Amino acid sequence: MNAPKQDQIYANERPVQDFVFDEKVADVFADMINRSVPGYATIISMIGMLADRYCTPGSRIYDLGCSLGGAALSMTHHISHKDYRLLAVDNSTAMIERFRAALDTQPDITNVELICADLDDIEITDASVVVLNFTLQFIAPERRVGLIRRIYEGMRPGGILILSEKIRFADTHLNELLIDMYHQFKQAQGYSQLEISQKRSALENVLIPETIAAHKQRMHEAGFRSCDTWFQCFNFASMVAFKEIP
């Protein structure tokens, strides 16, 4: 397998524009996400393991904001039975096209449906596992409540929601410390100060992080009664929430 193309999108000085998941980003996304999110490979692997535990026969599982399909493919490789349907959704045509090309090389995977659409247009039904892996942060804050509620209402009792997000901290000093440590992490991955600064500016109006407390409150208000963080590194975290069995 060829190594992913290196992310050099912000290597040269350029006018500040909002970050978009276009062809250029999709082309280097595998490199970008692994060098930009600490613990990303661990999160992807554990999503597969969680899905194996909670995917019930005859159910649907959803990867909402699937990008190149990392989480979706991890689930298909980990789930021990084949009696489920996986719906992978993204509104980026470039991402869906590349995911489809990856699937074409794995003809044994036959229960995955790729959908290019906005998440507001997706009906969640009969779900045992739903994944939002660094997706909610790109959705306008006022739309997040409705999406989480629709996910809850469309889940089977005993189903699981896996939510990974870039987070912020209520304490200003702690927030600044972890952001600084994260930038040091990115430098260690080979990103220059210019790349870090320009990408941060591009994401400023696009990626809106929230505190873990805000995420928990939203999920509790949607109906999830058990919710907590299972992974965190710097200002990145992944949470699990369960729909209780009556």
C-alpha cells in the first residue's frame, strides 16, 4: 500500500480562508489527521472494538462524518458477525469518492452503504452503534442539540454513541497550557510554526470546540443517562454514551 500523501497545504504563506473538506484536503487527509490528532490511531482501533461489543444482529450502525472511512473500516474489521448494515455519511464528495475507491479494493465488504449528504438529511433508525468521530465540532452549535436528539431517538435500547471531539477547558490557564502542548505535539510531527498558525486561522470560524461538560449535558438532555470520557490526550477526547434498556 502506498504511503499517504504528505500534508503541505499550509506550508507556504497564503490568504486566510475558512477550512473546507475539498479535493486538496481529501488528497492528504490520511496524513493530516494522523499528524494532527494525538492518539487518533488508538481511537480508530477502539471504535472497532466498541462496535464489536455493541453491534446487535439485524441492526444498523452509522459513521456520521465518515471522511475517508477510518472508523467505518475499523468497525467492519472488528465486528465478529455480518448481520448489520453500516451507513457511512459525509457531505464532502471528495471524501466519499476516496472512501468508495478504498472499498473497491476490499470486495469482501458488502454491507457498507456510502451516502454523500448533510447530516440534517439523514434519518437515524434501528441503530445499535452511532459514531461521530471529530464531526460534531464542524456543525454549527445551534444544530448540535437536534442531531444528538435524533441519534438518541433512532437508537435501539442498549445502543451506544461514540463521540470524539476537540475540546476546550473552562479554566483559561489550563486551556492555554493544553493548546500550547498540542502545538508542540504538532511541531514534533513535522509541522512548522507557519503551518500551525495558518491552519489555526483557517479553522477558527469552522471548528467550534466545547467543554466536556457541555457535551455531557447535551447528551443527558437528549436522553442518554450514562455518558463519560474513555480517552483524552491534550485537548482531544472521545466519549461514550448509552441508551438504557427499559
